[in-house]
Amino acid sequence: QVQLVESGGGLVQPGESLRLSCAASGITFSFYTVGWYRQAPGKQRELVATITRGEATTYADSVKGRFTISRDNGKNTVYLEMNSLKPEDTAVYYCNARHRIVTSTEYWGQGTQVTVSS
């Protein structure tokens, strides 16, 4: 059974930082490109960042320079370090794992809420 379990969300003030984690089980983690997506109320889910097995990264323009994605294949975990948070970063953040060859094979976590508010 495949599971992606996110943690680390919460309520922070603008300018503060959070670190999200996503622990995967039931998959050969290194075979997957992993990433983070987010969905704000009333909006579509959008890409935040992805990282390949070879640690090539992509970022949404809105988070470049503030967010950093990383992965630890030994721990089957992907991280999202979020700095200089803004109210517009408020959303449910979802972990995603997509097979690097069979790209139709993908899994999602249950989501973790991030709220940025003063």
C-alpha cells in the first residue's frame, strides 16, 4: 500500500518560515520524481516545486528564491523549506510522487494546511 504522509504545516506570520516533510512508503522512492503542489480556497491546484532522482529542481515563479525543495532517498522523504512566507502562500500543500518513466503512475498525500496571517 502506497502512502505519502505530509507534516509540518501550521499557522505563521508573514516573513516567517516553515519546513514541510513528506514521508513515502510502499514505493521505490528513487524511481520517482517528487514534488509539492498547493491549492488555495477557490483556486486550482498548482505546482510549487519538484525534484528528480538526480536532484534537478523546478519551481513556480511565485516561490523562486524563497522555497527550497530537497529529498533524502535513504529516508524516502521530500522536504520543502519555505522562507519569507506571504499571505498568498496560504493553501493546502500536497505531496506528489510521479514515476519517472511510467508518468501515469502517481500518488498524492492527504495534504497539510499552511496559513500565513498576522
